[in-house]
Amino acid sequence: MKIQVITTKGVKKEQYELPSEIFEVAPNESLIHQVYRYLVLNKLYPVAHTKDRSEVRGGGKKPWKQKGTGRARHGSTRSPIWRTGGITFGPTSAKNFAVSINKKMKRKALFMTLSSRVAADKFVLVDDFALSAIKTKEAVSILNNLKLEDKKTLVIIPREDKYAEKSFANIPTVSLIYADSLNIEDILKSDTILTSVSSVDTIKDIYKNYV
């Protein structure tokens, strides 16, 4: 599979051959849903916590004797029917939302989401970002030249690059990620992927042993 390489000014250059094992994988919605669910649920951290009758303070003494008072029988003020008692079936921080999934499924789903962006012409490949300073104005100019100014764009860079990171950081429609940290959640939340040839080379190097 070949894709057109363009400059940050929007000028067409040579074509680049994408590895079909990564960028030409047929989608499987069920698998993508499973992996997306895994990513979302494993980030959940329950905060709300209510105390049940075993956690509430007090209640060690029987409120009143069993018989002869005319009142209902009670053994502890920690009972859920008391105002100061425990809570029945309330939320607890002990709940675990995490699910497990194997690495092969995660890789396959990643290849599928990347392939879907390429197939839909939502994968823009530039020769190099060539940012020589931290300038948001230059980053905005790149998006304008590539007609991506109004789209949610995921920018993939090959390695740590403070010029690219900080130049794109103040643009609300842009999110940035390293090539070795790709995940389907960020890809699915974006409209378009903007990356460079060196980023794709990095992706190929990372996954060459798994395709």
C-alpha cells in the first residue's frame, strides 16, 4: 500500500509504501470494542465508599433489653435500619472494574484502527515537521496548509521533541502522542492522524516482530 507524502506546506512529494500487515488490516468491530472497553475500564478508580455495618463505629452494646420495653428487638445500632447505622448495598472503593485482555488482541485492534484511518483518507503523512523553535503559530500554519485546522487531529511523533510537543500543546483540536505509545482510544477519539515518515518507520520497527 502506497500513500502520498507531502510537506508541511502542502506540497506533494514521493509516495511512501506502508506495510500492509499494519496499515491494511480488515476491521473487526467486536475486537475493537473489547480492547476499547479494556482501556476505559482499567483507568477507572472507584472513589465513592459507604460503610456497611461492620465498618460503622459503636453498636457494641445492645440498645435495650430484649423483652419488656414494648419496643422492637435490636441487637446493635450499627444495623442499616438505624439512622447512624451502616449502608446496605452502597458503593464501595473495593470494587474492581479491571478486565484483562492479551497483547495479541491489543496489537490487532491497533492495526485495525490505523488501517481504518488510512482507508478513509484520514491519515496524513508529511516528510518532516521541521519545527526549529517552540512556536504555536508555526504549528497552526502546518494545520492550515494541510487543511486540518477544524479537525480533531492526533499528531504522532517518533520520539521526544520539545519543539513539536510545545508548539502543538496550545491548540485545542490537537493531541500528541509518541509512536511507541499508540493506543486505539486516542486514535478513535481523533478525526485525522497527522504523522511523519520517521514516525511510521518507528512503528514498523516496534511491530516488525509481531506481524
